[in-house]
Amino acid sequence: MKLPAMKNSRLFVLFVSCCPFVLAACGQGISDQPRVVRVSGVLTQKGNPVEGATVGFNTPGAPRAATGKTDADGKFQLSTFGDNDGAVPGEHVVTVIKLNPELQQKPEESADDYTTRMLGKNPSKSLLPQQYASPQSSPLKVTISADGPNENLELKIE
């Protein structure tokens, strides 16, 4: 009878001794991420809300851009590491693109049918002015404050 108990106690000791290492390894990636703050706003073009656009906030201090998609009212929330977690504080160059949904492959469409339908068309061309598609050419700049508020930002494009 003592053998199974001894075997279980060895497993227990092994488990307890390994826990700190596993927990430290799991948490290490999270602590390496820069702090983010919540960011939301509205995108308009010539006073009208822009629906279905992808907004990107790009800053040198972040490992990736914060992005969000606009709804029917032009409203967006940014995500960097998780859903709607926000953006890294600092100066950002804002990019905005909106692809024509009619030029995207439909879920029920085969690759061959899509290729045939797209001959001579560019499905990746933004419906918005091209200057907003790249951080190198976008004139939109926003400073995200570490202390907030960073909500209801107004982005206007021509």
C-alpha cells in the first residue's frame, strides 16, 4: 500500500517544484509587452462617417500597430495585443484603408471563379485616398496620452 502513496507524493513534489518555473515562463511574455491605453474614435470623410475602414495607429515604440475597424457610424476601437485593449501611448501616424467588398473573394466562391471575376481588377486598392494607406505618406498624426482620455478621437480625411 505504501508504494502508490509514495509514487503519488513524488509526483506531487515534482509538480510543486515545477510550478514556479512554468508560471514564470507563462508570465514573461506579458510583462515584456508595452503598456496600452484604451483608444476609440470616429472616422469621417467630408463630414460623413466612413464604414468598413481599417484604421491603424503606428508608433516606433510599439511592437505592432494598433488597429480597429469602423462601424456604420464611423466609430472604431483600437486593439494591439487583445480585443479593444487600446494602443501604446505616444505619437502615432494613422493609416486608413477601405477595400471594396465587391472585389474580395466571397466565402462560397472557388479560387478559379474568383480569379476569373477579378481579371483586370485590383482587389487591394483602397476606396479612400491612397495617401492614407501608408505610414510614410499619411498626414494624419495623433498623440495618445498615457493618462487619457483617448476616447472619441476625431479623424477626418479628405
